[in-house]
Amino acid sequence: MWKPHAPPPARITKSPDPESKKTARRIAQIVKLKPEFIDKYKEVHAAVWPEVLEQIKACNIEDYSIFHDPGTGILFASFKYVGNDYIGDMVRMRENPKVREWWAMTDGFQESFVPGAHSSESGPPWWREVEEVFYLE
């Protein structure tokens, strides 16, 4: 899902803790869900493997959601990256064998919009990042 490429510009967001000076990058991505895998995709995401969830959190990802548009088949993911080394954290994500196993499974349910993408592990990013054009905090 995540590839070590140039991160989007940082966006400073308000933190619930006024003492915190946390910055966050809001990231959004899309990929297409194959229609024959809609039920299976929802099933596996209803019980994401604990090792995958732990790694996502350890890589400074918060407020992560995936939405599905059944009309187009598009999966839309959004999350906040709250660390200081996006590329390094995405490399650490990729180094986790359970995450790679998860990606191998879920990649089979999807079609990438990125030319030349073959999987979440190799080549260009599997999920295509999309530009944020409006945000109201």
C-alpha cells in the first residue's frame, strides 16, 4: 500500500492536546477494487491482522480509513502521517513479513491506477496518491 516516495507537503493540524506541537501530513490514495472481491475485501478488513495494525501505528499512521464506491469500484484511503521520516517509516512498513503477506493477499483483490505498478512491494506505488484540493478543519 505505502511506497517510499516523496512525501506530500506537511500540513499542521490542531491537536486535542494544546501542549502538543504535532504536525501531520494528510494523505489520500486510490486503487480499484475488483468487483468479484468486494465481499472478501470487506471480510478481511473487518478483522485486520494484529501485526499489520501494530505496524501501521508504529510507522506513525493515524486516523486511517478506507472507503469504497460501488459505482466505480474505487477504494479511497485517507490517513494522517504524524512522524518525521515518512520514507523511513514506509521502508520499515515494507520490512515487516506480515505486512508483505497482507499486501500480497489484498493486492490480488485490486487493480492499480499507477502505470507500471505490479504490487505493493515493487515498482512504483500500488495505490495512487491524490491531491487534496480542499480541507476545512
